[in-house]
Amino acid sequence: MNPFKTLPTLSFLFLTLLGLAHAATFDIRNNCPYTVWAASSTGDAGSGKKLDQGQTWQITSASGTVRARIWARTKCNFDASGKGSCETGDCGGVLECKGYGKAPNTLAEYSIDQYEHQDFIDISNIDGFNVPMEFSSNSPGCTRVIKCTADIVGQCPNELKVAGGCNGPCPVFNTEEHCCNNPGTNCGPTNFSRFFKERCPDAYSYPKDDPTSLFTCPTGTNYKVIFCP
């Protein structure tokens, strides 16, 4: 037997084990007094699960995962094939999300094993707010806790109000002032983004809100996301 024929298999196994070694687990819990349909997506792949009050769901993200999101969907109806719709956070009318959810939705965002073996984590209200959230470390090596628990839906400006949530100004107005799509634009906070920032100071309120909203934990950290902490 030619031993070199086994090298591709061994290399694949090594890379797989290496990715798993730096993978992160996310324990997702619904503490809300109502059912949510939790969702997870990297933009082109994802999943979803119905969570009644007190129920949990664990997912794993491999080393190198970028631009991933976890969020709650509300007031959903799905048939036996997993097709349906949600009042907030809907992801293409399916239970098992493939892409990102529709605004408004409170987002837990993360990228795993990035610069200098750090994970980047945040809560974002750029796409609005639908459910209070905590996104925090579940490991002793990092003590980071991010929360957004204010009554944003109840206090939402009229211009941003939608059924079941409070939309972000970018999805509503779709202007450079609110979306900051052009890298050369000197984009800053607006009165609408300040509404979110004043209530959830650790969460993203507009796209260039990095200095007060983007946090790190060492790669190898596991996490928890709690709806209605």
C-alpha cells in the first residue's frame, strides 16, 4: 500500500480537529414569558429552533467563522415542512434559516478566532430591536457581559415603530446618513441612533459605533445568549 495515498485524508482530519479545537459553543436560552423561534446564520447557512420559556438550544461555530448572527423571531407560524412566517426576525419564511433575518431584530454578532486569536462579539441594534438580550462569556477566561434590556419597543419613536418591534433607521430610511455604506463618508451618530445608544450603551447603534460596541474574548471561549435576561 502506498502510504502517501492516506495523506489527503490525514490532512483533512487534522484540519477538522484543529477547527474543532478552536470552535465555540453558544448556549441559547429563552427567558421570555412567550415563545421565540431562535435563529442562527452566517449569511449563507444557518439553523433555527422553537424555544418556549425556559428552553435552551446549543449550537457550535468553527474556528474562522465570521459575520455570524444569533437572534430571536417572534409570533411565528410554520407548517410541518418548516415553511411559514414571523412577525419579527423572519428569515425567508423558513424555520431553518439560511440567510439573515429581516429587521427589526436584536442581534448577537460574532467572529471566531480572528486577529491574534481573538473572538469579536457584539450586540447590534442597527437593524432595530425586537427582544431584550444578553450576550456573554460562558467561560472563566473572559468576563465580558453585554446586555440590551431597555424598553425600546415601548419607547420607540413613531417613525421607527413596527408591529412587535422598533426598526433601525438604516432599514427604514436607507440613506447614507444612517447606513454608512460609503467608506469615505464621515458618518456619525444621528438622533435616531442616539435613541438606541442612550438605552443600550454597549450595543451598536449605527455602523461606525465600533469604539464602544465591539468587544473581544480569547479564542476558546464559549458563550451564552439569553433572550429576556
